[in-house]
Amino acid sequence: MVIEFEQAVREPKLRQKYVERVDLEGFAQYVKRVKYISNKSRAYSKELYETCLMCTICPFDLILCGTNYLKSKIYVFESSFDSELIQQESDFTSALVDHEGKHATIL
């Protein structure tokens, strides 16, 4: 079953499957994982998930050494599905692929 954006907006339990199915295009080679983070998660600071829609975490060794065998992780926060900035699937994929995907290559 293919999860559509509108389904993921309505049903939070489908969000991880949805973010995993988004085609990262040419950026996929730089990304280890895309993970959905609920606001209920205690693993991340409240400030981070309240102020960010998404973020890319780059391995420290990659920044220091320029090695490309380590890949970045992209975290998609709950606000990505509840934001006025993201109204439709094209907004979501642009933020994830065009913005965060580019971070994965730069960092």
C-alpha cells in the first residue's frame, strides 16, 4: 500500500512509512535514513522540534575529514505535517528533497 501525503497528515502512525517512500532523487546516496519524529519523543529538545520542520544531521567525521562513506540522517518533525508552510505534497517533497537533501551533500 502506497501512503499518500494527505493520509500521513490525517494519520500520524503512517508518517514514518510516508517519509521513507519519498524519492530523494540524486540525494539518496548521501542520506542514510529519513526518520519521522513525533513531538511526544523525548529524544530531541523541545526547541528543536517546535522551531524546525525538518533537519539534516551530518556525521562529525564527514565535516572534519570530508569523507563520503558516512551518510547524513534527515529528521522530519511533526510540524512538517501541521505547518502553514506545507500545504500539499509538493511543498513537503520540496522541503525534504530540495532543501534537506542539499544539506546532506553540503555538510
